[in-house]
Amino acid sequence: MSRTTRLFDLLHVLRRHRRPVSGAVLAEELGISLRTLYRDIAALQSIGAEVEGEPGLGYVLKPNFTLPPLMFSDEEIEALALGLKWVAKRGDDGLAVAAKDAMTKIAAVLPHNLRQELEDSSLIVGPHWENPPPVDLALLRQAIREARILEVEYRDRQGLYSKRAIWPIALGYFESSRIVLGWCELRQDFRQFRIDRMVSVKAAERRYPGGRRRLLRQWRLSLQPGPDSTRPYTFPLATKWKEKLVDQEIVFYTNPWSRAAIVHWMLEELQVPYRMEILDYGAGMKTADYLAINPMGKVPAIKHGDVIVTEAAAICAYLADTFPEAGLAPEPAARGEYYRWLFLVPAPWITP
């Protein structure tokens, strides 16, 4: 590894750690000796990087330091190109323009060879199932940024109308729908609202207390099981088609670091009982009991009766097909691109 690459890697690691981190931890993460680490820190300090600390106490990089030109690996260039192309094609008008502008700005500060890789990426974002949102996504994103309460007239799956005051914290981008995650004043709990079921939306002048980040942390904590780890997640709505399919228990295996938000959303959208098992990262995923269910020892996974499905994309496809009345997938004739997208691009939570 060249010295230049080491310095960029060290900057990246320091930016990732917001609190002071010991030299031993940094050296282990970078795969270098402590002596080399101290030399590299001194080199960064000599060119203006405000790395504070000293041996034995830990180091922290003060913000607002840049070191042009930008350097990326081939994989990082492909990740940037694919992500920005996805937003340009699947986002609302404002995000699409922003993605194209960001691509131009990044390309402008890259070395010539990397600029060509970014502009001529071989990764392509395919067509998607069209379902134009009935409300302005830019308004929703602004309300989330400013922690403004949304006043919404909402139509549920049964066609019943209600007025909701929502404290929005995140906007979920899924292939067949867009959803707003937030605290519902009416239900006094976190809820997920499909945008295509919103009849009208207004961003109120009043802001909710505590701010978005605090509320987002509370939502993440709410996903964890309580003292009774076997507590099922149940919902009040029951219909004959659900009763027919949920006589066999659904168990959802995950951990806080897995990319399982889309699975959790689909299970909640189905409104069927399920049990969530939180596995410790690492050893907890390699126990004999779990390996008997999932020999790869990965999460997420679900067990529905005798059926076991692993990987977020496969789980989403299974749930959409097993519970077709929920409308979580397009009509059969339009599912080709939908399934292709599920397996290639597992949907993350996108927070403005």
C-alpha cells in the first residue's frame, strides 16, 4: 500500500470516528504498526489536517478539512455512479436534478482517469414500476428536514378516511411505493404512511419537540424487543385471508446492523402477527440452532411454518407473493422488473 493511499485511508477512518479513538484501534483497523500510524498522523498535521490528541490519549479529526483531489477505488466509483443514477431516475424532480448536479461536481474534482470511470460506468439502472406519487415529495423532504408537523388526510387500505398529524422523521423509497415514517398523534405510536394513500398534505408552521434525530433514535429503539424477547408483534386488523395464512407462525431473524428495514416495513404493512428475534452480531448468528435454520449464518431471515427464506430481497418477494391481497407488488404482468430490482438493489431507508 502506498503512503498516499494510507493517508487517505487514515483520513477516512478518522472522519468515521466522531469521538477520540486510540492509536492501537486505528493501527489495527488500518493494518499498520503504531510507529507507522504516528508518522502518518504527523504527516496529516503537517499539511493542515487538525488531528488533535497524542499517544495514549486518542485522536480525533476536527471537521471541515478537505484534501483534494478526491481519490476513490474502482468499487467506490461504481457505488457512487449507481447510487446517483438511481436517484436521478427514481427520485422526485428536485432529487433528480440534485443527483445530476452532484455527479457533475464530483467529476470536476476527480483525476482524469477516475472522471472517465464515473462518467462511463458500466452499471445501469433499469426501468421501474411507475406509480407517480399524488403529493409533492419535495414538500415532505423539507418538512422532515425542518421537523415540521404534517397535517394529512389519509385513506387506509379499507378506504376509510381520517385526519392525521404526523411528526415525520424519514422518507422510505421502495420500488412499488414511497412511505413516510413518523409519530402519529392520533395513534400515539410510530406509524408508516403510504404516500399513494395521502389525499392531501400540508406542512404546518409548528414544529415537533426534540428534533428529528432524537425521534429517529427513539424509533430505532422501538424496533428492539422488550424484556420478554418472545413478545409477538401483533396488530388489531384481522381478515379471513390473513387468518388462513398466519395460522403458522412467522419468525423474523435480524440484528441492529442488518439491512432489514424493508423486511420490517413489509411485515408491518401486512398487519399480521410475527415474532422478531434479535441475534447478537457475530457469535449469535453462528449458534447451532440458527445455523440449522440458515446454514449461511446471515440475517435477515424469516421462518414461516416450514418455509425458510433468507436475504432481504428474497424475503420481500416471498411476502409479496404469499400475501397478494396486501398489494405490496405490482400486478403479475409488471413483476419482472420489480423482482429484478429487489434482487439487485435491496431498498434502504433514505433520510433527507
